[in-house]
Amino acid sequence: MDREISGLSSMATRPVLAELTEHIRLAHGLAVRFDSAGGVEIARRVRDGAESDVLVLADGALAGLTEQGHVLGGTVRPLWVSEVVAAVPEGTPVPPLRSESDLRTALRSAKRIAYSTGPSGTALLDLIARLDLADVLRDRLVQASPGVPAGSLLSSGRADLAFQQHSELMDLPGVVVAGPLPGDTAITSTFSGGVLAVSSQPARAGDVLDLLGSDAASKAARARGMRAAGGR
């Protein structure tokens, strides 16, 4: 009997991977299971030699692991693009985000601003600096712990504005998505997949990657707030 294909992924892709692994099991008879955590934690596990077959991670982090020899370079492929969105606690006014001016107003009006670890959080800090708001907002920024949705800080009352991947915020109870960041302030992340060098079944792991990049997978990704990297 074929062994289960195991995978590691960041939290942003957990919802779509949960749906797709079930589809792959039913439609193709392949047993696939992903363990998801914060992207920083997943990268650490890979560097420490975690035994798994497939890795799905933000492309920058995955590229670094590939250069270090942890991922088979010829297997790497972009899968999905995700937008960072802003969100507020349910029952509070939803700020408009039609322009950069709207975004500036929302940031200045917030008492506590939650953001995530990983590339989206870094990009948000870069954006705040580009908007010349770093000094104004420094004491209001609250970074969620690795693997913890920034939106959970909204529902717990620890923040009144949060920024994170749409897939991680869209289904959180007590949270309302205000929308993506407008115009040139938009933040997107590409998530890519690859076969880990430690995989004992790289051919079957490659088959799983092909299925994750299929048209059927693209439809599931759209329903989870992402789009296919190839524009499907």
C-alpha cells in the first residue's frame, strides 16, 4: 500500500490545502496530509531536517530553502497569489479603502494595529515606512505570534485594525474584512510548492504538486481568497 504523502505549509494556505487534499484523496486515490504552522516555524523545521515530502511556502522563503539544498530545485513551481487585506472587529465602523488617503486615515485612527510574522508582515512595515507613518504608529503595532491569525487579536480586543492574507481573515468569527489595500499600496504574496530533498517518494510528491497546480485547484483557491499564480 502506498504511504501517505506528507506536506508542510504556512498558515495562509491551510484552508485551501485542507480542501484540496480531500479532493485529491477522493478523485485520485492519493492520501495527502499537510501540517501547517507559521511560515517562520515551517522554514525552521525544514532546515532542521523534518521528514516530509512536499513544501508549500511563500516563494521567497521557499527559494532560500531551495538554495540551501532542502528543496529539489527542478520541482519548484508557483501555485497561488494572495492579497493582504485589512479587517476590523465585527460591530465597529468599517473604514473605506478606496485610496491611499483612506488607508492613511484608517492607520492613523487605529489605536492598535495587528500584523503577522512572515513576508506579509514585513511588507506592511515597509509600506508604513514608505507612507512616512513609522514614527506615528510605532507604539501601536502589535505582531501576532507565529501561526496565530492577526485577526484573532481583533476578536480578543487586543487590536482594532489588522492586516493579513485574505485566506486567513475571511472566515474568522467576529471579524469583518474591510478590503484589499488600494492602488500602489497593495500587498500580494506568491505561494509556491516544491518537493523536499528528504522525501522518500519524490515522484509521487511531484504528482501531488501537479494536482495542486491544476485548474480544479485554482477554483478552490479562488473560493479561499487566492488566485492561481498563472492567472487562472
